[in-house]
Amino acid sequence: MRLFTGISELVTPELDVIRNAAFAVDAGRVVWRGAAADWNGEASYTVDCGGRAVVPGLTDPHTHAIWAGDRLADFESRASGVGYEQILARGGGIRSTIRATAAATRQELIALARPRIEALIRSGATTIEVKSGYGFTPEAELRMLEAIAALADLVAARLVPTLLIHIPPTNAAERADYVDAVCHELIPQAAHRKLARALDIFVEREAWTADEARRMVRAARNCGLPFKLHTEQFHRVGGLELGLEQGALSVDHLEVCSPEQIAQLGRSGTIATILPGVTLHLGIPAAPGRALVDAGARVAVGTDLNPGSSPLFSIAQALALAVRLNGLSPLEALRAATDHAAAALGMQDADRADFLVLETGDWRDLVYTLGANPCREIWVGGEKIAL
């Protein structure tokens, strides 16, 4: 058993703040926490945190960390005033990433994704959701999921794989056949091979309709997979209502969420995941984080790490942006990347010894700092990882 001492502020999984604190870890789990003066047990050795703050490890509940190619031409076009949806409609955007990713081998995808995931870990993420979605064909999507499974053995954080059904074929006549392939081939294979922990669907004017998504949700449920949705990012086309009706784990984006929808989310058990990196990068309105919290919704925050709309490689910076752009308090932001983010992934493991030792003695520096890493040490399962 190890005893961690020299902690100016310890933020517990319940988000209580204990000053002059200590905690004990045994077999990768926290077995005691409290004021240092109250410890009366025995430890095999002691770790001195040097008067710094300690917070729970963070969960990033929404990333697209595995892709090939780049979107630098899109970035330059947007800087010249071309809209995100216009770029997508003319074959750029997600479709250009699909072409590059579908052409990559599994080993190439692993090599490209690993440093991105390691950057998220250095920023404090000890659990990271990683989506497919840039493969498009069933074969390429499964190859992406296989790459995520391989990455899980190479990095220190827990990776949670999600099968994302991203955008439809460009030929409208092929949509129904594509949905059939997703429902009868891709989803069953991903579930049977345990390559995905959940299904995600992009419901948007330039993507899938709510009716098409409903078919995919039904197929996922038949295979025992929970689901979530990308929805209410640019337009309201029924995705949020579908998610609440069918019991989605989370509905993600929500930039155009209406007051009526905010109230519905507040009455539901579905997590509202907001992604402030998109607001910063695309210059679109921020999701109504403050209003969602005030309505009683459980709000999570993710990086949405992806090449097109959120090249954000830090979960700590995502929280800092959520305070500034979405109106969350520092404590609400921390909850959004701990308890609520875990719930968005269908996970709960409060006693696992995943924690961050910050650079300073005040835990609020985690969400205050911009442009520097507030994390000094990352511990996963009670083991310090190399940064």
C-alpha cells in the first residue's frame, strides 16, 4: 500500500475539496482518502506530492483521434470565408479524410493515432473515447476499430472504442443500401467481435436523417450496443428528440439546441456533451452549457479531437474553454470531464486510482491555464506514467 501525502488540495471523485490531504492506494485502487492528520494506517512507502493539488483523472468522452491525411486546405478555405457545410458539400471536409483514411493500412493508422492519444494523456486524460467513422465502407470501419483495439495495448490510458456512422454516400440512390449494410453487416460484426462499446450516428442536414438513424439504433440494440448521437450542431433535424426518446447515452454538440430542447434534456437521463473546441475553431455559436446546467442536465465536455473542426489535443484546454465559452464554473467543468463524461461512456469506477498531480497547489489552475500544461504527473491505475 502506498500513501500519497504533501497534497495542498485533494479533489475527490465526489468533487469535495480536502485541504492538507492524503490518500492511500492498494492494488490500483484508492482505499482511503482524507485529511493527512487523520491517517493512522500503515503504508509500504510514501509518495510526497510536494504541496501540489491532486484531482481525479479526466475522461475525454468524444474524440476522432484516428485518421489519415490532413484538412489544411479546408482550414485555409474557412479562413477565406467558405463555410464548413459548403466545404463538405463540394467533396472536402469529412469526405477528404475518408478518402485518406480508407487508403491507409491498420499499422499506418496506429502510427498516426498513437502520438495524438499520448498528447491527450499528457493533458490529463486517463480514459479516452475513440471513434471510427472515417472508413465509410464496412471493411474500412472495421479496420479502424481494429486499430483502436491495438492502440489500447500500446498506451497507458483506457480507450473506449465507438463505431461512428458518419456521413452517407454522395449518390442519394445508394443511401438505403448503405443503411442496410450498416444494420446487417457492420454493426453486428463490430458487436460480435467486441470492437465497439457503443454506436454513434451523425444526424444532420448534410448527414443522416432521424428516421435513418432510428433504423441503425434498432440494429445496435438488437446487438446489445448502447448508442449516442452527433446532433444539433448546425440544424435541428430531429436528432435530439430521437436520442431522448430512445435513451441515448449522450447527445453531443448541441450548438443550436433550443430552449425547449434544453428543458427536455434537463428532464432526461441522457448526458449533454458539449465540445468547445469546435466553437473556437469553426467560429460557430457555443453550445448553451450554462443553460443546460441550470435546467438540470448532466453536462460533459470533450475535445472532439479531429482534423476538420477541432484540432484540440488537450482535455485540460477543453475544460478551460468550456468555462470561457460555455459558461461553466470551474467545478462544473471538472465534473464534466469526470463523473458526467464517464456516464456518457456508460462507465463508472470512482475508486480506480487514476489521478493528476498539478503543477501548483490550487486545483483551479487545471481550468485556468491557457497555452501550458497544468499537469505535472499522470497516474493511471496507481502507476505513474512517463510523459
